Amino acid sequence: MVAVAADRARRVWHAVAWYLNGLTGQSRYADYVAHERSQHPDREPLSEREFWRRHYASQDADPGARCC
């Protein structure tokens, strides 16, 4: 019974972490790397630092619907 409750708690924790990573954008780099490896295997993906640098530069250049 304790093992079942622990397994359920672990699954809930992973689901919450997955949701929060998606909500905050923390999973964007992993998604980018997965895309690059599947669609462009001949290209080396950007480093995480360079990825975020370009991402924020793009947001600054075209803020879209952001308020500030």
C-alpha cells in the first residue's frame, strides 16, 4: 500500500514539474535540441547559453503582445 502511494506521489510530482517547466519556458531548450537533432541532424545545435541569448534578442526585436 505504501509503495502504491509513493508511486502515485512520484507521478504527481513529475506531472507538476513537467507542467511548470512548460509554463515557465524551461523546456524550450530541450524542445529545440530535439527538433534540431530530428530535423537537421547535420547541424550542431546551439549551446544553451547561445539559444537563450538569441531567444531574448528575438523577443526584444519583436515584442509582439507583451505589455512591457
